[in-house]
Amino acid sequence: MKGGIRFGKKGKLSPRFVGPYQILRRVGKVVYELELPNELASVHPVFHVSVLKKCVGDPTSIVPLEGLCNT
């Protein structure tokens, strides 16, 4: 993956998504700016709606970000 950050290890049981994060503002019709933690300071905080997933479920079952980011 050129110019990207891989989260965790590749495989069936590895987490594919990190979050949830608060939406700060809508930038255009299909772009959103997210409030990212300091650990993701190297990630650009603006995302197209096609790469975002709606958070459905219990917020207490969220996997912590520590240890997922391999930079």
C-alpha cells in the first residue's frame, strides 16, 4: 500500500475498521471531516462517505486503538 497506513495485521480476525469518531463538519455533498485522536495525527481527517461505515452496536465493545497502528 503506497502512501498509506495499515491498521493491525492482515487476516480474517484482524480489525478492518477503527473508530467510531465524531463528525466535525460536512465538507461538500459527500465528504466529512472527522475528529481523530492524537495517535492518528498523520492521517488526513477528511474522508469520502464511501469509506465511512455507520456505527451500529454497543460502544463498549469497541477495540482500543493502541497497538493497531503500524507506522
